[in-house]
Amino acid sequence: MPNKKSAAKRVLVAERNRLYNRFWKTRCKNAIKKVLEAVQSKDVDMAKKRLDEAQKVLDKAVVKGVIHRNTAARRKSGVAAKVHALVKGAQV
């Protein structure tokens, strides 16, 4: 239990931020999972569409300060590589 008024306020703020960050991190993970599901099912159009959505969600999470920009870039790059490999394989 906090002993000072300011410490009590920090407990409230920390909990609020924890819930906010959890919401955005979950949203990012779900967006990436949807892309990977589309890649696994070999649906090129759906994979491209979901890749755009996932990139948008990751960029928003960066702007909101939930994840670091390099983390978002790494995740976008990894997912994009899988989508591009699917597209390349579908063309051959």
C-alpha cells in the first residue's frame, strides 16, 4: 500500500497504462496472427490485405508509445517476408 498521496496516484496511473498497453499489444499480436493464418492457407489476396492492416496497427502502437519503433519494424519485416514469399511462390 502506498504511504503518500502521490504514490497512490501513481498506482492508479500505472494500472490505467497497463490496461491500455495490454489492449494495444494484444491487438498487434492478433493482427500478426491473422496475417500468418492467411499465409498458411495460401490465400494471397487475404494475406496482402491483412498485412496492410497489421502494419497499420503496429504503426499506431508505436505512435502511442506502446512498443518501440524498431520492434514494430522487425515484426512488420518478418511478416512481410512471409507474405512476399507466398506471393512469389504463387506466381511461379
